[in-house]
Amino acid sequence: MSHPFVWVELYRSLYSYSHYCIKDQPSEYVIKFFITTTTIIFFMVSSFMWQDYTGEDVTVENFFAVILGNKTALTGGSGKVVDSGPNDHIFIFYSDHGGPGVLGMPTSRYIYADELIDVLKKKHASGNYKSLVFYLEACESGSIFEGLLPEGLNIYATTASNAEESSWGTYCPGEIPGPPPEYSTCLGDLYSIAWMEDSDIHNLRTETLHQQYELVKTRTASYNSYGSHVMQYGDIGLSKNNLFTYLGTNPANDNYTFVDENSLRPASKAVNQRDADLLHFWDKYRKAPEGTPRKAEAQKQFFEAMSHRMHVDHSIKLIGKLLFGIEKGPEILNTVRPAGQPLVDDWGCLKSLVRTFESHCGALSQYGMKHMRSLANICNTGIGKEKMAEASAQACENIPSGPWSSLDKGFSA
């Protein structure tokens, strides 16, 4: 019996500098836990020891093909897929930027929640796994499974945040501990470093998924002004399984006796994931010598990012007012559905409105993902493509020239 292990550390669109995990590089982590390389599949923007899908090969289509074991649907990459059988256990770790109902991809359109759930249902229907565990790090990551992932698929999922909050970067510049001086970026995120560092010190032959979930939830939880609510979805009964089933173990920890309390400290500080790029540019600016091109470039990048944020925020708010009126617009855009309901009734409508908005106003980009709920709420009121196009054309006279608004890499849907 094998344990297929899919590690997806995508992160990175145009200026994505948030929390690439240098502290726990995937190759080092996997070696530590003695998982055989034949059952590991890496999706990475940058190349590491094992190169399966990197750069332009990191696409939605390839990711889905890998999960489904469909080699004929692949374009580029190593050709490795999850070629699992009915007795296999699968572990997927996915880490990228996100927003309500969407997960980021560095080279192509976003993954939408309905598409991912359909792929997982197809995988289950194929009968080619015994259980599947999905760890998901992204802002609003709970919205990927909320009201969408049914019980009975033998899938257990945990997420870094609930359906309506950001996740948080850590080991950032200015923190203790922080990155080495030569780095101007966060080295991890609260959720991911919590489960990895917990796995580092415990005997995974005896620690269960549920025990890790509780420890990660406590360590990632809100402290003062930061933190998020780790959530669980799907077949919760699978959480009684030992982590060894999915991650292997480090033999050095085999004699460890599990203690049901968190010996790992909470982070001293954390950075909202959507502000990690600003922190990166500011830290570059702060470190660059006065009067140098490096300092001027860092300042330029910071102001471009801020200008894009203001443009997207203003455009979405104005579209809401044009469609629903000055008073009703903000109320509709900010509506959050009750727990247990999916983000949107018609996912096709949401994708259509995303393309319509971007056609007139430019790319949403990683920051603009936060407005997916507003676009979903517009769909939920019955507004279609034509009315959205009229409002978008009024709100945005042209697409800004900055790199964040560029559609060179295509639409987000």
C-alpha cells in the first residue's frame, strides 16, 4: 500500500512575495519523514530537488489531471500523476493566495471551488483511494469546502481560515524570529508552520489527525489583532487516523509520548497575507541605500501596488452603487451567507462576472481576490453579464497601465 503525497506550494503570481516557506523546504521536509520520492508530486513555481511541475507547467489543468491520474490530459512537467489504487491513502497540501471561492495559480486562471469539488468527486467515483486528506492554506480557504464538500467521499479537509477571513504570514521582517537579513519576505504562514512544526516533534505513528487539528487550531487562532480560525470539513471521522498513514514519520521521534497540549509557542506577530507584498516592498525600500536605483525601484513597486489596490476597491464599490444604489450597494456587496451555504448559487455566473469586470477594469490580481464575495453576491441577486458590463464600463474608463492590472497572463476565470 502506497501513500501518494501531492505537495502544492504555488504562490506566486506577478509580484507574489508573501510567505514562501524557506524554513521548511518541501524536499527537506519529505526526506525527514522518509516518504519515498516515487509517491510525491511537487507543484512549484521555482525548481527544487524534485521537479515535477514548475514554472509554466503549474496550471489548473495539470493539477486536476494529476489528482485524477489522467496522464493524457497533462501538458509539460514530469508526467507523474496520482496513480493510486483502492487501498491507497492520499495527502494533498495546497498553499497559495486565495479569496472567497477561489485559489490562486501563478501562471493561469484561478481554481474555483466548484471545479475542485467536482474533481474530488470524480476521484472518489473512480474508486482509486481509501482516504484522502487535504490541507489548504489560503485566505478565506474555508469557502472552498463550505457547503460544497459532502460527507461520504472519504475526504477530510482542514483549512487555514474560515470562509470569510484572511490567513496570516509569519517569520516576517521585523519579527523575532524573522528571516535572515538578506530576505525581505515572510518565511511561513501561521497554519502551515503550525502543522509542519508539530509534525517535526511528534511521533506520527501515534498522533492522530484530530490531535494535530486541535493543536494547529490553537496555535493559529486569533491573538489580539491577528490569527484565523482553522476549520475542518468532510468526513470528520477520518481524523481518528494516525498522521503516519499520510505523512510517514521521522524515526527519531518514535519514542515520543504525545502530550495533549501545545508546546510550540504562538507567533509574536503576524502579517495579513494580503499585506505581505507591501511588507516586502517596504522592507526592500528600508534596506536600500539612499539615492540608489534599488531604493527607487522598491518605492515604485510599493506605490504601484497601493495604486492597484485603490483602483480595485474603488471600482468594485462604484459598481455596487451603480447596480443597487448608494445605500443598498455596500450592503449587498458585503453580505455574508450563513454557515453551511456555498458562496454562490451559479458558479458559471461568477466566472462570467469576473471576466466582465476584468475586461473593463483590469486584473483583480491576488489582492482583488478579496472581492470575489462581492461579485458572487451580485450574481446571487440575479444580475447578469450585460448589466455588469454596463456598470463596469461606467466605473472604469480604462484599464490602468500598471503591472498589477495587466491581463497579459489572461483572465482569472
